[in-house]
Amino acid sequence: MKRKVDKVIDGDTFRVKRKVDGSNYVRLANVNAPEINARGGQTAKARLKTALGSNANITTRGRSYGRVVADVRSGRRSVNKKMKSYGY
């Protein structure tokens, strides 16, 4: 499902304007970026923001800590794979 990106939280989590499966928060499946206050956290956040753009196509995989865990695409590009290519 396509959603408008509202805010990037950190390198593996973002918020959408309209809920996906009951949550506005989406975590990238199989991506583990540093927390925002950890070393490299701001860089990871900036990379996710660039990879996402303004719209996300979300395929839900499950839930974790109140967030949807998902495979995410921006246009034809996999955001999960892009973030993995950075080592996350």
C-alpha cells in the first residue's frame, strides 16, 4: 500500500500520514541501523530520508513494539536493500 512519508525517526523507522495495519510507524524489515543518539545514527537517518523520498510502497511483514515491520519500496527501488547496502 502506498503512503506519504511524514517523518523519518531514525535509520530504520519512519512515520506515515495514514496508518498501515493500525500503526503510523513503519520499521524496515531486516535492517538494523544505529539508534539516533548512537554513533552513526544521524548519518543512517539522513540516508533513509534520501532513500525514501516522499512516498513509500509498504508490504507488511509483521509487527514489533507497536510498529509495522515491512518491506518498503520508493518507486521501483527497494529501500530495505538500499539501507542494507550501507551495512545496516
